Amino acid sequence: MSVTPQVDHESLVGFFDKTGMLPVLPDDARQFPRFYFRSCAEATIHPLGGGEPSHCFVLTRDLSRTGVSLLHAKQLFPGQRLELVLNGQSTRTVEVVRCRRLKDGWYVAGCRFAKG
């Protein structure tokens, strides 16, 4: 049985309001700063081990020079590749580095831009 995360329209409006650079935490070892990038992106998700890719939409949370953070209704796995259409025009290939479930049923995935 598949459970679709509930969307609270009030918090969704606040989600898209954030702009600018994310605060840097004292123990943050990131090489490049992250910036809020709240948008909807078209995604082609390639399953691990081959098979037919699936097409869907994901929400972007933030991005840096090396990667992007996504919200998705389904779990993604490290090593999984996605093709994202950002801002309706630019296609970028990313690889999932980490993914964790949020308490509201969504998953947040940290992805690295693929080289080449």
C-alpha cells in the first residue's frame, strides 16, 4: 500500500518564500556555500540495477556548486542517478549521496552533480 505525503498548503507557501544563502553551522565541513533554491523540477529517476526509469516531479530545497537537495514522495538510494530539468530548461544529471525520511512522509535526498 502506497501512502502519499500530506501537503499542508500553509507550510508549502512558506517553503517557497525562503531565498538567499543558508546559514553556516559551526561543524559544517562543506567546501562551498548552499543557497535556497525552492522550485519544482522534472525528474527522470533511474532505478539501481537497471530497469525502466520513472518520470515525476520533485521539489528542490537548496543547491551549491557541487550538488542539490531534493524533496520526493518516495525513497531514493545512494548511487541512484536522476536527470533533473531545472528552471524548465537546464538538464543536469545528479547522483544520490544520502536520503532520509522526514516525519511527514517525505524524503530529503542530498545529490551530487555528475561530472561530464
